[in-house]
Amino acid sequence: MSLLRAENLEARHGQLQAVRGISLEVREGETLALVGANGAGKTTLLRALAGAHRPAAGRVLLAGADVTALPTYRRLALGIALVPEGRRLFAGMTVEENLLVARANGRPGPWTVERVLEVFPMLRARFRARAGTLSGGEQQATAIGRALVTNPRVLLLDEVSLGLAPVAVERVYQCLESLIAGGATIVLVEQDLARALRVATRVACMLEGSVVLEGAAADMTREQVTEAYFGLGRNAQREPA
Amino acid sequence: MILAAKGVSKSFGALVVLDQIHFAVGADEAVGIVGPNGAGKTTLLNVLAGAYRASAGSVLFKGADVTATGAAERCRLGLARSHQVPRPFGGMTVFENVLVAATAGGGLRGTSAYERCLDSIELCGMLRVANRRAESLGLLDRKRLELARALATDPVVLLLDEIGGGLTDAEAGELVATILQLRQRKIAIVWIEHIVHVLLQVVTRLVCMDAGHVLAEGDPATVMADTAVIDAYLGRTVA
């Protein structure tokens, strides 16, 4: 049974239709990577799943229950946590305060502030530092930790490698891999397909608001992804006409 | 070459967005520019259009050095652009919007300005909405209005910044048909676009940028098949 499900989901930014009737499901323990070019609709889809963007049509279901009308904080309490693009930490609060605020709004479960520090040991030394003074990698670790302490049933990660130094990206991905090995359910938006394929069990490639290719990460070929990513098959279909 | 960037660099503080770029477009040529996020595409377009001043290098237009020439003056010289997010004068009609371009950018007055407007509006398929306020237009018509306004300045080079973004397949097809009509008027086009399959229906040459450099350049199909180009978009270790 799917843990998180989108049914005919549509989302707009004013006149721009960013998500066009997407149906998608994420099964328990699965890591789904959403890939696609800039403007494909990945972030909007993720935000619509989290309740941070009100869909124009369609439904979002968590373990079969319709959560479409619920705001972000209610979905968080039910187990959908979003790590937004750009981290969006409370810059004036310390790392500890960021984690505690999230903890107070989440679900009971095994994830505690201490456990976050075990997964992201670099945060120990910065525990009392204001989030705004952290490096990009430390901020990203705090943002992921902030989502984890809510004990999510599904974790939505938006461009966690964006703007980080390569060494910080590697560290963040090592932590993600350990989460995945522990059975976490994750939807991951990632521009870097190689990284996405490394950690994902399934990949959905978006183009202009639609999912144009979906399948097991292990079965994806470079040619398939390239064609879907750039929409090159569409021109090939047009040529005979 | 009608428009050229010679060794153009552009920095914002310590961030080098364009690093000694050499780029040129011939009269009657349609060149596409692609590249992953942060490649420097829109910055290059802004430097070509005069919206940004190059930190180093020079921009040549019709043989003259226009590096220090502002965007408005470059427009009057025949270098027009469209913007990624259309920003028409909302309280004005489509006709009035295009009239501003024909007079301020095209230097026309009276009947000749009106005739230029009608021609631009007709070419862009907007006659049916010519008297509608721009704020009431849908996305496709806003994009068409961007084109009509640029066209009304009588450009010899048209710079298009992600004009296909947000359109449905059918709408993008209509926009491509309009741009192909512009090509029949011998207007050179430089088009930045993320929607590669739309771009490839128009351009005759493709430039791929990455991290402020030109990564590949040439025949569009060849560039899109280039391993370095695919790696720049997708990462390097795809199965």
C-alpha cells in the first residue's frame, strides 16, 4: 500500500500551471527521486505534497487518508515533513532552538534531538550557535535534523545539495544513505541525477509539469533519462507530421 | 557578425558568473543558449542587452562597440529583448503597450507608429485582443505581447529569455510558429530556453553554457548528444 499518494494533482503560480495532473505514489521504505530541468515543477509538487502550496485540483493522501485540505502544520503532525529549498531555518534561533521548535510540533517517536546529533555530529560544536551563522552544510544538517525530530512517516527533501561545497554535499548524502538504510520513506528533489540515482529506489522525471518517465532507479538508462529530461522524444514524434 | 561578446566577464562581488565568454550571432541566424541552473545564461543575455555592464570584455553590435551603451539606447539601435516574466503595462491595452515600444524604442510617431503596432500585433496573432487591457491576458498572450513589443522597435536582433516557460505543449507550439514567422523577416534571434525540445524547433545553432563558460557549441543535435553537455545537466555517473 502506498504511504503517500498524489491523485491528479494540479498546482499553479498565478497563470502558470506548474503541476499538470500528476498521479504518483510513494511506498513505505522507498526513496523516490524527482528529477527534471529547471521549471519542470518538482519543487511545486513537493510543496503541494507538504501542504505548503495549495493545489488547484486533485488530492493528496497519507496512508489512505485525504490530507488535501490540511495546512502544513497539520500534515507535519500526521507525519509529512518538508526540508525546503534554501533550508529556511529560523536564523535568529540557535541550532538547539530550531530543533526544539520542530520537536514540539511533530509526532512522538524514536527521533530526538540527541539522535539528530548522533547522525549529524558536526552540529554538536554548533549546538548553541545561531542558525544564521552556520556554514551551508551545517545549515542543511540542521534543516534535515529539524524535519527528523518531528518523526515523519515521509520526508520530503528539496535540493539538499544546492549551494553546498562538494565535501558538505558528500556528508549530507552519507547521512541520507544511512537514513534510507534505516527504512526511511523519502521523496527527494535533486538536480544532480547521478546523486539521485545513487540513493533512490525509484525515479520520476518531470517535464513541464508532468511526469514523463517513471521507474525503478536500477532500470533507468542514461538514454531514457536524457530523452525524458530534455523532451527530445517529442520532437521525434512531431517530425513525421 | 551582427552581435558579439568578446571576452566578456561579469562578476557580482566575489561570484564570477561569466568568465571570458566569446559569443557571436550572425545576421539572420537563430542561436539557442542552454545550460543548467546557474550557468550564466540570463546574465549573458543581460550583458548583451545592456541591462548589465560587463566587468571585462566588450560587446559589439553592428560593428560598433556598445559596451558602455545603456539598454534603452541599444534598443533604439535595433537590439530588442523579451523578459522571462512578462511585465506589460497592466492598465494599458495591448495596442497601447505596443505603441509605447514603437514610439520610445522604435522612434516612430503618428500614423507610422500605429502601422508598426498593427503589423507587430498581427504578426504575433493578437489582433483579437488588441483592445484588451494587458492585465486581463492569459500567459500565452502575455508572452506574445512581449514579442509584439520587441518587434515594434524594429529589431535586427531579438533576445528571448525563456519565453516558452510555463506554456503547455500546444501553446509552446503556437509560440514557435510565431517565432518562425519572425525568422522569415530576417531578424536574428538569440534564445535562452530550458525547454530544449521547443528551442530545437527554431534554432540553427546551439550554445551550451556551464558555470560561466561555453561548454559546447554547434549543430543543435550534436550539442545535445555531447557527453559533456549531458553530464553538465545530469551529473557524471549515470548508469
